[in-house]
Amino acid sequence: MRVAPIPPWNEAAPRLVGNVRNAGFITVNEAAVEIAGQPNRYERQQIAVDLYATVNVETAAGLEAVTSSHLAAWEQTFEHVQQIGQQRLRERSMEAFISVADGLWKAPWTDDLAAARVSLPELLQQVCVDPYVIIVDARTVYVATPTVGNYDRLASILIENFDTTTADIDKVSLRVYQLVGSELRVAVAPEDAAHGEDIRSRVDQERAREYAEERELWMESSQDAVYAQLGMFRNRDNGLKVYWAAWAESIAAVPQLLPEVDLVGFALATEENHMVPFADVAASPGALTRTSAPLPRWRTGPYPSHDWIREHSITRFPWH
């Protein structure tokens, strides 16, 4: 997030435009400015898993994100600012989607706001009913009729193109979504889809990269919290990936920020390491508190008693 002078409201209002950013992008950029001593918050509304509707001011230098500082300076609500931005986006979105194959269409816009159009459900529903939707990058969006073949076709496009997008600001999502009415949901991969597991694996890889980037930023600063690392192993019985993070007793006096995982690891003296389901830890009063960052993190409270850990432990590290 670049910190730039805030234009006065009468100059900014005619240049507002809606946009869409992903959870990792917002989290990492907010962390960077906070570490730099200029805490600021993207104003946003969640519209789907990992996706947030935001608002930008169009300037000669590019798109500037509307933040909490903008709203304070303008004395405006986010709802009002978003309404203006979405209307301007809608007025610039009259072109028809381009048919590229039977049941597959590409968005006609090549500006930096093509991805933003997924925040206009009425626009996508005009193409076909309850379409699959993918956002390859900021300039590339596809929609398709919801069939098994089209799920795999869209998944192939994502897998082929995502690694070639070099600018982080352009990356949006590796998920296949489906617009059901006005609700944008993560599409359920059909049972006979060829690329369902490929997409899940790549989504996991990207989430791990985002967590690592966020952690690296904070660990290089002098903050009074520890950002836990995301770990993964494969279940020996079924080969499925299991994600975990350690809650370290040795630094229990310092708040630890856990990623959202399947299991939380606890290492007790003279014992093997215990694994406790994340849901059990989160349900324990005072144990975890969700942070406000879009990328899910949980701040630890008092360290659980050893008896509680033993009682809720379901498995041990597979390499023990």
C-alpha cells in the first residue's frame, strides 16, 4: 500500500471506482505500512472466500486504495464511498463478454479493473445462469456454464497462467468460484473433475506462500508477538494433507499468532508432541482470538494446562 497525499473529497468523488483484492494482498500490504509506522486499513467488504470489494481513487500515478485515513479526512462512510465507486464501475462495464468456446466467455476489459467486475453479480448473470467464475489476474476474468468439462477447462487456465503472473498486485485467486444468484461461492469440484485436487493443492500452496510472506515481514520487525509458521504433513492412512502450527510453551508469555490450520501442536516436557484439533483449541474460552486481518490469524491467550492438552490430544507428529 503506497501512502500518498489524500485528495479533497470534491476532487476524489468523481474518480472513485470499485475494485477487488484478495485476503493475502490486503494483509501483507497493511502489515508493511504498519511496520513502517504508518498504520492504515484498506476499507473493504468481504464478497467471497478470500475476496474483498475495495474502492480506489484513480490518479495520474495509478489506482490508490481508499483507506481508513481517506474516510476520516473526507468524513464519509465506506458504504457511501463504495456506492459511488460501484456505480462508476458499472457504467464502465457495458461491453458484452467475448465467447471463446461453447459455454465459455472471457471478460472484454483489459484495464486493471477486469477482476473488479466480479463484484457486480448482475453483470455476470447476464452471460449465463449461475456461472463458474475465475479471476486469472487483475485484467483477466472468465465465466462458464457450470458443467464438469467447464470446471476442468477453467482449472486448467488457472494452473497454466497463475505462475506466469509476476506482479503480486495482479494476482487475485486460484479458486474456481460459482455465482449462485448474487452470492459468489467457492465452486464444489464435481466428483469426476480431473483437476479438483490440482486446484486444492495450488490454493494451499498459495496460502502457505502468503502466510510465509506475512510472517517474514513481521519477524523482521520489533513487534511484541510471534507469527507461527504453517506446517504440513500427509496423513499416513489416506495421503491427505494436514496443516498444523505449533503453540510454543517456551515463549508462552509472548502472544503468538497462529494461522488457521487443522491441528495445533503442543510440545510438553518429557513427552511426545501432542496434536489437538484447531476447532477444540478455538472453542476453549480465552485460548484464541481472531485478528482483524483478512488472512486468518489467531492470537493466543493463556497457555492451556497440560491436562487439557492431554485430554484433547488426538494424534502425535507422524515422524515420532
